[in-house]
Amino acid sequence: TQFTEGFNTNGQRISNLLSPGYALLGIGMDYKPNAKFTAFISPATARMVIVTDKTLFGGSEDPDLRVFGVKNGNTSELEAGGYIRVMYTTELAKNITFMTRGDVFANYLRNPQNMDVNWETLWTFKVNDWFAATFNTLLIYDDDTDLPKKNSEGVAYSGPVTQFKQTLGIGLTLKL
């Protein structure tokens, strides 16, 4: 779920508060063989996609235009599909923790073969009693999110792409 504005390289706003926003409700099974691993499988999941900022549609009158899967003129889209979440966490060394989580959602109602994928990793390093560092990566693929692309001849167009983000955080730890 988006909490702040996002901009493309041209300075144009491409996301905003709850644009997109996601809510999931599913019936399934959570498998936890130990404290480090969990897998949740839900073949019956309702997912609500919310786009509260109608300016993201760019003033287009095209009724078939979709932004984050929401049809032009609407602020939400209800999807029904299957959902899987797998998470693994482990302490690699005394002061190093690793977590990885993968989510996959397939919308049964529209293009079920085009699955939405989110994969996150988080490395946490406790340097000493005062300092800590984190390294986070996030990979996202959503067939409903069109971003600028270029074909082999260099002609610009829009389409789904894999997005990747990485963040390095260094912090001061203080116990009260």
C-alpha cells in the first residue's frame, strides 16, 4: 500500500496515498513447521485494489484504461484469486538476522496466468549497543502496473515491468 506520493523521472506523480492500496481477505492454510519458516496458501482470496487519486488516470476518457488494475472512473477493483505467502527468518550470526518473504497473487477473474509477485529480503546487522544497520531489497511485478519502456528500436511505450528497490539504513540505537 502506498502512503506517500511517488514520481517518475520527469517529476510526474504516478502514485499517492492509497493509490494504490491493497486489502486481502483469504481462507486457507498456514503451515509452520518451525519458528523460522511459514507458508500460507489461500486458494480463495478476495483482494481489493484502491486508487483514491483520480488524477493518476491523466484525464483520459478511455473506459478501458486501468491504473493498478482499477478501471478508469472507479476508485476500487475487487479481485478474486489464489494467494501464497512464504516467509523465512533466521539468525545467521550473533548480530546478523536475515528475513525473506515472497507473495504471489493470481486474479481468477482477469488474466489468471499473469501473477502479481512481491519478494522482499531484509538483512539486519547489530554493530554494537549503539549502532545498527539494515539492508532491504524489494522486487515487484504487477501486470496491471504500466511503466515507461522502450522497444528494440528505441520507441517508447508503456507496459508491465519488474520493479526493484533497495534501501540501506544506518541507525542509532537507544534503550530507555
